[in-house]
Amino acid sequence: MYPVNNLRPVNQRKLLTTALTGLLVLLFAYTATSKFLDYDKFVFQMRLAPLPVMKSAAPVLGWLMPVIEILIAAGLLTSRLRLKALYAAVILLFVFECYIAGMLLTGQHLPCTCGGIVSSMSWKQHLLFNAAFIIAGIIAIKQSTNYKSHVPERQLNT
């Protein structure tokens, strides 16, 4: 039998950051994969948006958006890039949030271009869904920076 008192205490701040970061990785990896797998539908739906720039940029955005999402997910998995990737995730989610708000303001019933199961949500559900992930990202950023400022450098590298 092993003595229990040799176990290191769980750092709740680090655990929370890891859990929130994991959720963001899943979100970005899932939506990017869905967009790649259904590229034609993704581009078609972007062309329906009431923004003239979307109509002409849709083929490029059809590849660029999922690539950016995959890069963010990969950055979130790399300890050296994690904080920068968290900032990138929050910024991208905020851009999506502005787009969703614009869709709500038009009053048009347009299809979502998110990909996968997420695309079956209403625009209002999208707004709340993205807001929850923006908050998760901000909390992860705050916890990451607080954790780094309270832990000696030698422990950060382990």
C-alpha cells in the first residue's frame, strides 16, 4: 500500500485553466474539422450573408477560417504558446460574436456557417454559446496569468 500523503496537492487554478483550455481546443478542432469536411456547404452559406465582402471572400475564408481555428487549437496544446492562443481564441470568438449580433440585427433567417452540430443552433443560442466560450477564455487567461505570477519559475517548467 502506498502512503497517500506523498501526493502533491491539486492546484485548482491550474486544473481550471486546463479544463477551460481543453474545452476551447475541442470547440476549435471540432468546428474546423466540420468546415473542412463540408467545405462546399460552408462556402455556399457564407455567400448568403448580407455582407458584400463575404460573397467574394467566401472561397478564401472557407480555407482560412478552419486553418486559423486549427492553429489556435494547436497553440492551446503547446505550453509555450498557450497564453497567446488563449488571446487569439477570445479575439476570434469576439469577431464571431459581432457577426452573430449582425445576423440577429438583420432579422433574416440565414443558415449558420459554424459547422457540425453547432450550426443547428438559432442565432440567439449562438450568441449565448459564444459568450460562454468568450467568458471561459477570459477566465483561462486570468487564471494563467495569476498562476504564473504566483508560482516560482522552477515550478512552471515542470
